[in-house]
Amino acid sequence: MVIPVKPKQPNHVSARCRCGKVKLEAIGRPILTGTCYCTSCQEAGRRFEQLTSAPPVLNPDGGTDFVLYRKDRVECATGQEYLEEHRLRPDSPTRRVVAACCNSAMFLDFTRGHWLTIYRNRFPTEAPPLEMRVMTQERRSGVELADDLPNYAGRSGKFMLRLIFAWIAMGFRRPQISWGNTVRRPD
């Protein structure tokens, strides 16, 4: 069951594509926020940034900022018809979805999970602050990280516990997100 998102609810935030045709709405506190340095996020970011007129996905240090929400707390308010799915490999359980109207990377959906990872740069003004950096062992060679946030070589215990607690709160459900048409582009 998806909780309807109403604009006046507390902790209501909107994520938009660059041109504004696609809008995702979320309610409640995010599960967590962070920057990921895994090789998959770096590869996807490079691919998305090569799309015509695409806005940046990667930070200058190669990390990707994200905000994780429970899947039952997010809905596509407008522009679902513009969403296109991309996978790094055809058999990957991870779908990355782009707004084709302006080639804005919108979210990552680990199809076996209960959370939706929204690209943090899609929140125009309401982006929650970053809490941690994860998968730093896979960052580009020569990248030095600041000590302003916890830096984890992999996924931290805090990261995993928050995912588990969110799943418990959802009654161990794993809602499916169907937004985004399957797109197979040659590499």
C-alpha cells in the first residue's frame, strides 16, 4: 500500500527533473542521505552525463549524492510518461531511471529492496543534508575525502540498520515501482 502524498503534509518534499516535467513527491523523513562512490554509481553517472544536455550526476570527486526513501512514501506526481529505465547490465536488479524530457537522472530502484534512491540534486531547494559517504574504497585514485562526514569503506552498520528498521516499519513489504519504460541502448 502506498501512502498518498499530499502537499500540505509535514516533511513533504518534491524532486524534479531539470525542465520540470517530471515531479516525484515524498513524505516523511528519508531513511538516510549520503554520497556513494561505488563503481556502479560512477559508471552510471558517466553514462548519464553523456546524454544530450544532461545535467551533472557525479560530484567533482566522482561521488553520487542520494536520498533514500521508503518506496511506499514516494509517488510520481507528474511526468511518468517521460521516465525511462536504464540498467548497467540487462540482468541487473538495479534500475536507474532518467527523465527523457531533459535527460535528468531521477532515481535508482533496487528492485529487490524496499527503498527508492533519489538523486539528491533533483531536490531544488529542500534536499536534506548529507549524513555519510559510503563505498569510499571504490573512489577514484587520488581522491582525498574531507572529515566533515563519516567516511565508510563499504556500507556502514548505521546504513544497514536504518534499512532494516524501515523494512520492519513497512511490515516487511517490498512495493514494486513500475515507473519508467525499459530502454536498451547500445554501449
